Amino acid sequence: MSHFELHAIVYFEDGWWIAQILEHDLATAARDLQDLPSELERFLQVQIAGSLEAGLKPFQDLPRAPERFWRMYERHSVAARHEQLWVHLPDELDADASIDALDAA
């Protein structure tokens, strides 16, 4: 089974809650913070499933997030709230993912 362990920084900008994955330059957004975990899960399901179904290693060609997001994560890491999210993938993909999401808002 493949397991993907990711980190994300969550922040508010221009009326949107944004989750930026650090290991890969991927981001998704939702208007309501309560909707962001399910949007992030949906987004990553599509990314991972599409790659695996095409016979590719997920995220293989994606660069890491820009340094400003890594600095934001490091700056808020001690004081901010961390939330562990699990991404549920279809059983036939034989993969799962976990995300350490840090709320920097």
C-alpha cells in the first residue's frame, strides 16, 4: 500500500480559506473554513487517483511549494492549531494519505 504523508498551511485570503500543500505546489480553497477539509480531501483524491490510474507516481513532477509557505508553516508551527486529516481513497487504488494541516489564520 502506498502512503502519502503531507503537510499543509491553511490561511485566509481575499474571502477564501486556502490549503497549500508544502511538499508539492498544490492548493485548494473553500469559502467556508468548515468546508475546507472535505474540499482538500476531494482535491487530493482526484490528484492521487488520476496519477495511480495512469500508472504514474502521484505528485512526481510537481515542485515543492514556494518558500514563503514553508516559512509561514515554520513561523506558526508552535502556537497554531494542527489538525490531522486522513484522505480516503478508493480501495482499488491501494493507497492512503494523511495531512498535518496547520491553521495560520
